Amino acid sequence: MSYTFFDFLKLLGSLGMFLYGMKIMSEGLQKMAGNKLRSILSAMTANRFMGVITGVLITALIQSSSATTVMVVSFVNAKILSLAQSVSVIMGANIGTTVTAWVISIFGFKVDIGIMVLPLIGLAIPLMFSKRNRNQSLAEFIMGFAFLFMGLEFLKTNVPDLQSNPDMLAFLRNYSNMGFGSILLFVLIGSILTIVVQSSSATVAITLVMCSQGWISFEIACATILGENIGTTITANFAALSANISAKRAAFAHFMFNVFGVIWAMVLFYPFTKVISLIVSSIGPGDPHQLADFLAGLNTETLSAISAGGGHLSPELEALRTKYIDLQTSISYSLSLFHSTFNIMNVLMMVWFVNFYVKICTKLVISKKPDEEFQLKHISAGILSTAELSILQAKRETLVYAERMKRMFRMCRDAYYEKNEKNFLKIFGRIEKYENISDRMEVEIGNYLREVSEGRLSAASKEVIRDILRVITEIESVGDSMYNMARTINRRNENHEGFTPELDEHVETMFELIEKTLDRMIDVLKIEIPQKTDVDISFNLEHEINTLRNKLKMHNIEDVNSKKYDYTVGVIYMDLIAECEKLGDYAINVVEAWCNAAPTKY
């Protein structure tokens, strides 16, 4: 056997150059596109079909389904895309990634791209030293394109030839002649290979080269490509490990979508591959099954001569070389067609079941703390309805926002009475997380209303939008106030300053008034046309809070002077009471602004 460890290192180096070329080509394209990719991805998902088209276009552009799916997962994590939107984009990404195989098939086998590599690098060098970032990104893309095909050329050269290494072929044949068992085995091998390499495009290229060199049959190569479709989903799942529950579900949806696709493809595997080979044989350069028989009929010297090429070949060898290239091209076209057809058919079948995927992912990937994740329920990023409907959606989302703040207040009450330090810190951490969610919700609803206000609106509608913006600002202030309350409670615990039973009673009285105020705020937000009496009730509660605050303030001065408790305790106690009073003010501000935003003001 003439294949040495040094030859193996050259093969690894060839693969490394291919991967590096693909990486910097993809990065260069993403840098040139800049934020446009993000805006396109968030805007062009109005329905499942637009989502699929968006996934196809972006993945074809950046030449990496992994990059697209990781981007989608990050958008779901940031609440820019919903789970349903992400599933349709991921479906499109599966189609878009097949473009790479076609580029390799057209340029890597039929066209001698090697003669263009150095001129491409020469073209990229001046652009690299340009002061414009766009030119530098273009240089990265051109360099990546050159390295990609240089790596492909090295791959074809360094894959060992069969005649010189018959033991390797015998080893493969031991596992490729087990009927359908071999198909299942190579689906697994394709999955593992893609997980290791972390690029389905690279493993598809490896499969193309191995099949075109006669190492594996056409059917085995198709099975490997099916496995690569499963392996590529691992990247998105890795990206989602530290993300929120929605992002985890999006990544799992990608995995589930590809696995279901491979299952139906396995059921129809032999008819499917036969149709592909018939199509290529009828309109292409030859039957992909003929390559193995063609190579078996050649000796080592002849194969080396027609593989190397050159202008010194005899007419007979030149004819054999032409046939050899045609058969290699038929293999690459067949595998590319199989890859594309599989993904297109899979999307055409599965796109109708996007909601089913969402339900399955929601049931299988369960959130341990569902209250601590949020997804806008009534507003979809990038999707604007008519003005009136958009305002209605924003109002509904505002109600969801307020209800979330009510849950945050309950956490503050639990934190006040929690004596166990570990449990308190856990509740305090949840309150911090809710405060961050409050900030994000304010920004997202506000951005949505800003986009709505840029459309053709009546003066009345614009005034309503201004009032809703004030509402969400005040609700965010409610969240800030609750967080300050939690910090005050934490300060009490850190100073080991316990409140007297009498102070606990006063705080509980204030808490009850605050809870009534928040309940009233939420009730008003549910009313389409609030009346003056609705506002009066809130004003009365706010007056009670102010009166109680003043009363407790006076009592606190007397109690500290009479040394019922330390001055430090009194400061922390009054800070908590004052924050509750502020919270009541913010709640009444919400009610006022909401009533102003009503279609018919009181």
C-alpha cells in the first residue's frame, strides 16, 4: 500500500484550505451585506412562504446554511423572529445551501478553475489595502473563492487513487455491499463527518470528490449527503445551548425538519436515486453509475495519464480523458441534483406543517421557568398591518406588558418575606431578569409604533400612538420601581437589619394597596373605551397610597426617636415605602395615558 501518513496530512491540508476558503468567502459576503442581511431576515418573513424565500436567498448569498441558522437562532433569542418565522427561514436555508454543490459541480469539475486561482488572488491583493471597508470585504470574498477552489483541486489530487491502494477500496467494499444496511451506515457516517467538520458544504464537496474518484458508489454518496443534512443541524443546536427557550426550540425545529426529511427519503431511496440518474443520463454527460466500471477497466498508468492531462496525450488517451471528465461531471451533477431535489421536495411537503413543528417543539423542549422568557404575542417584527390594526396590536401587547409587571410585583412580595438566603437570591435573580425583559419590551413596542407612525396616519391616530408610547414608558418605570424595591430588600438582608412586626404590617398594608392599584391598571388596559369613573377609582387608590406614605413617614420619625428600631432600619424602611409610592404614581400615569389613547376620550 503506497498511501503514507504524509499523504494523509496533505489530504487534511487540502480540506483545511477548502474550509478556510469557504469561511473567509462567507465572512466577506456577510461584511459587504452588513445590517442588510438582518433587516431582510427580520422583514421578509410576513408568512411561511416569504420566510422560505428569505432563507434561500440569504443562504445562497453567504454560502452557509450554518451561518443562516445560527443567525436565525440569535434573532429568535433577541425576540426579533418568532418560532414559526424561524422554522420557515430554516427550511429555505436548506435549499440555499445546495447552491454550493452546484458551484463546485460547474466550476470544480467541468471548468479548470485552477488557472484562475492566482489571477483572482492578484485581483484581491490591491483591494485588501483599500481604505474602504467594502473593498476589503470584497477582497476577502475573492480570496476565499480562490482558496476554496484551490483546496478542491488539492482534494482531487490528494485523494488516493484506487489502483495504487486496492486495500482501501476493499475496506470500503466491506461496508458498501450490505444492501440497505450500507445506506443506513453511510447516513450515519455523513452525519458524524458533518458534525466534525462543522460545514455541510465542505462534507458535500468531500463526497463529490470521493464519488468522482470512484471510492464510493452513487447510491452510497447520496446516503452520505442525507446524513450531512442531519449533521449540519448540530451547529445551530450548539449556538442555542446558552440561548433562551425559544432559540432552543428553533434549533430543535431545524433538527426535526431534516430528520423527518431523511426518513421519507430513505423510504423512497432507490426509486428517488434512479429518477435522478435517469434525468442526468438523458440531458447530461452520462450515467453516474458507469464511472466505477470505467475505472475498473483502466490500469494504473492509463489512469495516471488521463488524470494528469497535458498536451502530450495520444488520441486514444485524450478520448479516455474526455470520457473520464464527462463521467465525473455526471456524478457531480447527479449528486447536486439529488441534494437540491431532496431539499426542495422536503420544503414543499413540510412548509404546510410549520405550526405543527412549532407545537411539537413547544411540547418537547420545555421551559423550566416559562415566566422568565417572553415572546411578543401580538406584534411580529417587520410585519406592519393597516394603521388601525397595528395600533390595536400594540394595545394588546401593552396589556401583556402590564400583566408581566404584575407578576414581577408578586416576586417582590415573595422576596420581602423570604428568610432563606439561597431562595431569596434566586427570587432576586428572577426580578433582575424581569427588569431586563421590561426594558426590551419597551424598546420593541416603541420601535413598532415608530414604524407605524411613519405611515399615512390621521392626526388622531398619531396622537393615539404618542399616548401609547407614554403608556409603555410609564410601565417600564413601574418595572424599574419594582427592581429598586427588590434592591432595597436586598440591602436590608445584607445589613442583617430585620424589621419589627409592626413595620412588616405597615409594609404589607402598602403592598396590598399597590397590588390593588396594579390590578386596577390592568383592568383599565382591558377596557376599549374607559370612562371617567375608571380613572377616578385609580386616583382614589393613589390618594390612599400618598396618605399612607405620609402617615408612615411621621410614625417612622417618632419610632426612631423613641428607639423602637435603629436609624438604619428606618432609612431602609422609608426607602421601601417611598418606592411603593412612586410605583403608584407610575400606575396612575399609565391609566391617564391609556384613557387619552381611547377612541372616545372621557
